[in-house]
Amino acid sequence: MFDVVAVHDDAPERFESVGTKPKFWFDGNGKLFKECRPGTGEDWSEKVAAELAELLGLPHATVDLAVWREKRGIVTPSFVPEGASLVLGNELLGAFIEDYPVNAPGTRQHCRVPQHTLGAIFHVMDWEALRLPINGRLPLDSESPADMFAAYLMFDAWIANTDRHHENWGVIAVPPTDTERSSIHLAPTFDHASCLGRNERDEVRRDRLATKDRRRTVEAYVQKARSAVFDKTDEATPMTTFDTFRGAAQLRPEAAAAWLERFSRITDMDVLELFGQVPRERITDTGVAFACKMLEINQRRLLGLRGELG
């Protein structure tokens, strides 16, 4: 079983205002506790997503299941080195794109910013000063952050992550030292709680797993998963997670092919073993079956793109 970190009752040192769920920094501001809202599955989904990212070899935020004052949640250590700073996507896009709405009003608006397009994101990724994530490695002979970000979008499509808004990616600015010059690195992928159907009720999951109505199947369900990334600024709705990666694959075909090849080596048993380590008070057997089916379908759909890449 995955360990569950017991956070001390008096641990909070600084409460975090960014985001929609209660959270605070502790342990010298080096760790963040994020509370799981009742009935949402935000704890197990974020933990499992981190472990799936590890299977893919993606640089990612580390996540542990946790409890604080009898409240379930997760703990994630800061991935920003001491003295460095995290610059989020909205700030970056504001620097690169005139009139970009850096401060889109309200948290619900994060996923409804039509200027947050795939082209705009990859414009930032092609920034000459930008480097790969710290300790990040690509499965091809490349040093391009764009090739890594394409993998983040493949990962989103696999887990049906609907929360890649402009504050859920960024870069790390590292100041100079006595021996090293300053540098700017793509941040690891982070904040994946909105995935794997984690907020669905078990009766809905059971119905979708068993139904013969094609409009109600798990396959129909995953096809509706939308990213927070738009194709064009005049679009009313963001692209699906699948189409977002397909667009990235067209921009970075060699990287997409290399990541898909690595992805093809992950088996259903690898996934099931991860879910077997989640305490059953955090996820039901039906929740496991539904999430595993989502991952199986999405992996098959994504691997089907290899024919488009030549």
C-alpha cells in the first residue's frame, strides 16, 4: 500500500490562495498539503497520476497521500529549488502575447481563456532561453522543451486530465550562483487531480461499464474529456485532450513518435498494480475498474496515432 503521511495538527505555516481547494505550506514552506474535498477523489487521482507519470519517465511533482486533522488529502514537496522561482503560464503568455488576459477573473475562468491556444503555448516552448526540466530527459536526441511539453499533453490525454489551464504549467527561473549562470527550465508536470473520472459516483461508473448504449459507454465518456487549451482564439470551447495532443504531435512529430513508443511498453498490469496500492478507504473497486478502463481505452486511441506520424 502507498504510505499515508500524517501531517501534524499545527503544521500550517502559510495558506495558499492559488487554486480552488484548501491548501497550506508547512515544513519550512517546503511541502504543500492539499485537502481533498468530500466525494471528489482528488487525493487518489493526484497520487495515481503522479505514479503514472513516473511510469512514462516524465518529470513530475512528487505526491504522497496524507491526512491532516482527520481530513484526507495529499502532500507534495516543492519542486522549485531554493532561491529559484516558478513563473506560471499566464504570466509567460502575458509577456509573449499582447493583451493576453493574465488575470482571467474567477477560478472557473481558467479553463475558458480562448487565448490559451496550442500555438501560443508552443511559441513559449520555442523560447531560445528555455531549457528542459531540471533532471528531465527525452527519449530522443533532442534538448527541446517543446518535445517535453508534447509529452505532458500526451499524458493529459491518457489520464483525461481536464485541468491544463494557464496556471497549471510554467517554468522555473534559477538565479546565478558562484559557479553557474542563471537558467530557465520548463517546470515538471503538476496538479493532475482532475482526471480518471475521480468525481463520478459509483452508480454512474457501474452503468457506463455495463451499458450497451454506445452513448453511455466508458469510450463515449473519455471522448468528451476537454483540455483547457484552445485551437483558435475565436473558438467557443477548448479542444478535447486527445485532439490537443494530436495537434502537438503534428507540431513535434519526432518527439510524439518517440513518446508513443515508450508509452506502448506500459501494460494494463503495470496500471493495475499501481491502483492495488491505493488504500480502499480512498477508492472503491468500482472506481478502480472505471479508471483502469479509461486508461486502457485512451492508450489504445493514442497509440493509434502512430500511423499519422509516418
